[in-house]
Amino acid sequence: MPFPSVTLVAGDIGTGKTTFCNQFLCEGARSGERGMFFAIFGGPTEWTHKFTSTYEFVRPDYFEERIRYVDLGEAVEDASVAGDVLRPMENALDGFKPRRVAIDNSIVLEDVLKDDYRRFLLKLSALLKSKGVAALITGEACKDTPYPSRAAHVADGVILLHNTEVNLVRRRSLEIVKMSGTSHLSGKHAVDISTRGLTVYPGL
Ligand SMILES: Nc1ncnc2c1ncn2[C@@H]1O[C@H](COP(=O)(O)OP(=O)(O)O)[C@@H](O)[C@H]1O
Ligand SMILES: [Mg+2]
């Protein structure tokens, strides 16, 4: 993923969005890059749960030093305009100066910010770019589109995660819908989620 960039990771519940984010930040931490995880809702429990989990790529010593968790739950709860969420985000970014950022899960903000959501996305994208980070934003697929289209508009890349039933068997796959500025394998690729996180099998 290029710096700076904003990539939307979209998919239904349980397709591996949060795992993808954790893996992305841990991958950076492994090579010394700082990472910041913004939880829009769901609170620290989900994150803590992830990190006491059995994922092999998670190392407890990444915490605080290399990967910082920011719970935006309270800010989101009281938010009425874009700035109410963007201000604490900018403060956290300036304080820690991460190289990689994950924002999980943006879909709640759509309900909270209503008319200001589009402006939030535009300003968020500009903020992330100005800090020079590679960022992931997760979002759940909507009824009519396979991904949240408003978030897709501000993203340089869109990755879709699927978990579909084929002949009574659940099959996971990953699809790169767009990725500006890089060459990539198009089409769907088989995915497996294990203690190693997401493993992609290109071409399958
Ligand atoms: N510690 C773990 N080891 C192996 N697989 C896990 C672990 N935690 C979660 N998973 C698998 O990853 C899948 C995706 O979970 P998650 O990343 O939370 O999805 P999403 O954020 O899209 O809702 C889960 O359905 C589960 O099968
Ligand atoms: Mg999740």
C-alpha cells in the first residue's frame, strides 16, 4: 500500500475486516512502523479480545510502543458535526505520529453524522493524506451496493471481502476493486482465516 493512501476494506460482518486491520498494523510494527487503531464503536473490549486472541502475528510488546489503540466511542456518541470526530483523531495522530492507521468501522458514523457524513469522509481523507499515512477504513456492505459507496469515493483503493455459500460450503475470498497507483491482480482470490490471520491464495 502506498504512502499516503486511503483504502476501503468492505464486507459483511465476519468477513475479516477487523482481522485485516490488525494484521496490517502488526505487519508494520514488525518492521518498526508505528500504527494507530481507531475504534469508532465497539470499545476497547473488541480490541483487547483480539489481542488476547490466538493470532500468531500479534506480539504483546507491540502495544503502546508501536501500536496504539484509540477508542472514539465517546466522541462519536456526542458528535453532531464532522469536526467532533476529526479533532480527537487529529490530536491522536499528532501525538503518536503513526505510519499506518486503521479506522474500524466507519458505518456507524453514517447514522450519527447524517448530512455531514460526506464532508467527514472528504476531510478525513485530506487529514490522513496530510499526515502521510497509509490508512485502512472498514465498512459494511450495504443493501444495494457490495460496498459503502460514499466511503469508496474518497478511497484510493477498495478491497472487498466475501464469505459466500457455494454448494453448502462457505468460501472466503478477497477482491481488489480498485487500487490507484499500483499494479495488482484483479478478480477474486481465495482467502483462508486462521491463527495466521488472512492468507490470500492468488488466482484460486
Ligand atoms: N483468534 C482467531 N483465530 C482464528 N480465526 C479467528 C480468530 N478471531 C477471529 N477469527 C475468524 O475471523 C473471522 C472474521 O472476524 P473479524 O475480522 O472480526 O470480521 P469482521 O470485522 O469483518 O466482522 C471470524 O469469523 C473468525 O472465523
Ligand atoms: Mg469487525
